[in-house]
Amino acid sequence: MQTERAVCLASLFLFILFAAVGFAEESKGFKPGISLKLTGGGSYLAVGDINRSLGSIDRILSSRDFRAYSTDNVMKLNNWMSIWEAEVRFDISRRFSLGIAISNAVHLSNESSIPLFSSFSDPGSPAIGSFSSTPDIRVRIPMRFSIYYSLPVISRLNILFSTGVGYYSGKMAESWDYEFSDAFGTGWHKNHWETAWESTLGFQSGLGGEYLLSKSFALVLEAQYRYAKIRNFEATMNIDSSLLPPAFYYDRQGTLYIWGWGEDGPIGIGYGEPIVWTGSPPNYGGTSIAYGRSHGKAALDLSGFSFKLGIKIKLF
């Protein structure tokens, strides 16, 4: 969101300003050094519109208000993942240092395959169809630049405050298949879309601690928040459907949008689905209040937080 981005930028600017003042005061008589920090832990990702879409589809298929329903759930992509990070730290004064870090690439993928039952039949009746989905997200190894301020607390223990920017590059893809056949007829809605790689700058801030075991070795613990959203994905798409409204259209190549069905969508009313258009989306059949938003460009949301534990080794 714009507010979050503005807060991150303001925090980064103030941190750099204070660092410049502090550096002038702290650098006298100080010998610069270089350290290597290696950490690992867990990270939470917001994920974004793919999960919002899957959650809305699960809500529709969990009810008996439309053509078909399921007693199983449509699975979202996992928000939690393990993380490692390697950072080269440049100590430029007693209090301030600069860091350049890389962390592991991200690959999130899963598959849902659930049976569908007639909304007009008694529980326990035979399945009339199925729904399956295979969402996939990939993020290349990100690079982050950080500024650190070290505050001594007790002997051997320092508290560190940090802020900085990161470069993130990712892509998304999804295939799903909805099919049913009952006394009212047969229907299907199959689609596949895939984006090109897209990149953005993100912002992060953190709080951590260093416990010095010796002059050249320390244990480190840190928590970090980041804001990073990738939009404007160029994508390709193919839909094979007997259920699309007559006036509805999409483009095989264009920009990926998230579409909220406000009228009779292929699966039901009030769910979200990524669809590709070369220009503005159509004004027919969308903007569902139940889905929670009107159409807009689909986003891969890498915002979240992480907790890491590791070591720091002084090299020079």
C-alpha cells in the first residue's frame, strides 16, 4: 500500500540522515573492518492475489448455493518458509555499518484436487465432477542493502537497528480445471495463465542483537519486516469454458488482473480469478462486493517478516 511504502521511505531517509551525523562523530580513531554474517530461520510471506483467489473459490465450493459443492478444501500456497541469508558487513564507524546480503530463492507450489457433489442432492450422493488447481510462485535470489546502528547494552552485547532496500524479481503461474455433469447438463471451465518475470524495489527494517564471544566471533539474532509488492505482470492465458457469460472476453496476452465476479461467474458469485487483458478490463460481470475488491492489476506480495539466528565472523 502507498502508506506503508511512504513510511518505509521516510524511515530509510531519517536513518541515513542520522547515520551521516553519527559517522562524523564516531569515526575518529576508528579502524574500519569487514565481517561475514550467516543466518537461518523462518519467514512469513503475504503471497497476495493467488491466495486471495484460491480462498474465495474455496468459500464458494464449500457452500451449497450454486451448481456444485465439495466437502474438501481448495489449498492455498503456504505462507511460511525456511530462509537463509549471507551478508557482508562493512563497519564504517563504532556505531554504524553497511551490509550487502543475499538470501535463498523462493518456490511455492501445491496442488488441490477435490470431488464435487450436486447442490440439489442429499449428502452422500455420488460425485458429479471435480475441481483441481496448481498454483506456482517463483522468486529469484533477492539482494538487499542495509544500514545498521549498533547500541551497546552490556559487556559483549549490542542491540542493532537496521533499515534498507531490496531488489526482488518474481513470476506466477496457475492452472485449474472445474468440471461437472448432472441432470441440468454438463459444464467445464479450464484455464492456464503464466506471467513473465517482473521486478520491484522493496524496503526493510529490523531489530537484532549481537553477543560477542570474542573480538572476531559473535552470535546474532534478528527480526526483520519487509515491504515488497510486484505488479504490472505481463502474462499469457488460455481459457476453455462452457460457462463464461456471453459478453465476457479475455486476451491471450496482456497484463494480469484480478477479477472479482459480481454476477454469475463460471463457478459462482463473489469469487476472484486472475484474467489477462491488453487494456482495461470489461465492465460486465465483475466488481463483487463479496470478493472484497474490484478489478485491479494482480500482485505478488512478498511483504512479511522473518526471524533469523546465526553467526558473524570478522574477516579483516
